[in-house]
Amino acid sequence: MNDWQQALDRHVGVGVRTTRALIRLIQPEDWDKHPIPGKRSVYEVAVHLAVLLEADLRIATGATADEMGQFYAIPVPPDQLVDRLDRSWQYYQDRLASGFATEPTYWGVSDSSAGWLMEAAVHLYHHRSQLFDYLNLLGYDIKLNLFE
């Protein structure tokens, strides 16, 4: 891997590790809560985080709207979120190390593989922040460094 790939691997790894820690903090009674009315529940944000690295790169390689609908419809129970996040992270790392050919998205956007790898990283950090905020709003006392 070159320098930018190593840096991306490290930073996404931090995002995954801290997301894993946040998910492990969630108490069963909080999964269905909506700390911000009209927005996703704690569980919905956690599921999105668990699959998004893989989802973004599937979209980047030409997955159709129907294929992504089927992908997102696969249930991820709360006790499997960390394992699913780890699988998604492995999918991302495999593409980072080996490269991949991109296709226009089903809504017409094109980007390079490097662009998509960066997009997935930014997407992870965005929703990790959302989960962090949700847990703070629910009164969790979070002692976690989100960045290195």
C-alpha cells in the first residue's frame, strides 16, 4: 500500500474501532429510542454504521437500486452489529488493498476508486458522530477518544 492508502486504512480503522466501542455501550432499552424526533432510532443508526463501508463500495462497483434494497433488507440483530461492522471493515480493507473498478451509481454519479474509498470513510465518521450525539442525548457518560 502507498502512503495515502496506509493513512486511509489507519483512519478508517480508528473510525471502526470507536464505532465498535460505541455500539457496545448501548443498553437494550435504548435500541428503539429516537433521541431526535423524526430521525433514525439508535438501532437504525447502528445498523447503518455496521454495513455502510461495504454498502458504499457495492454502490461504487455498480450495484443496482434493487440489489442495494436487498442488501439493506438483510436483518442485523443488535447482538450481531459488531460482527457485521467487522465484516464490512474487512470488505473495505480488501478493496483498499487490491483496488477495484468503479461504475456510475444507479443515480448517475461517477467517481474513482480513491474517491469512493474516501467517501466511505467520511460517511463512517458522519454516522459515528450521529451515534455519539444520540448516546450523549440519552445521558451516556462516554469516555472515548474519537480521534488519534
